[in-house]
Amino acid sequence: MDRLIGRKGQKNIHRAELELAHGYDTKYAMHVIRLYLEGKEYIQTGEITLPNARVDLLVDIRKGKYKLPEIEEMGSELQKAAYAAQENSPLPESVDLDGISKLITGVYLDFWGAR
């Protein structure tokens, strides 16, 4: 969100035609809100539903049906909801780095036919 509104980092997310038409990069905004929605769902349920249940909202954002302040407010609310969901999240408190390493190693070995 900070990059979308120019508060952080390089703003190499410009799509001039979208900014000219809508005042901001609607494609980038759609991805920002999609990530907030997916993050919130993952924290709450431990899963991500694909395709996204809010696809209509995402398409409307991409089409520029929302003003930038509305996108900021939407992102802020989703972020707050995701943080609040951490209290009852089914996700473990820490990451199983050893398990992840074994999984990735197994995928590579299977790909290269080494197992």
C-alpha cells in the first residue's frame, strides 16, 4: 500500500495509462487488495480459496471504480482484520523450517529424477 501511494520505496509501479485514466495504478491496487484478502483468509483459516471469492471486487478495483482514498481505507480495514485474526488463527506460532527444507529438497530431487 505504501508503494501504491508513494510513501515508500521506488514507485516503479507506474502504468501511465492507468494513472492518467484513474489517478492511480488500478492494476497494482487490485493486487494490493487481493494480497490483503488472501492474507486475512490465510490467517483466519489456514487456507487460501482460489479463485478468490471477492473476484467481483477485484475486477471493479482494476476497472477504476474506486477512488484511491477508498482503496487505502479498504486496505487499512483488511490489515486490521488480519492482525485481529491472529488471536484465533489455526496457524502454528512458528515456521517448521526443517520441514520446509525437506519438502523443497524432495521436490527438487523428484524433478531431477534423483529419488
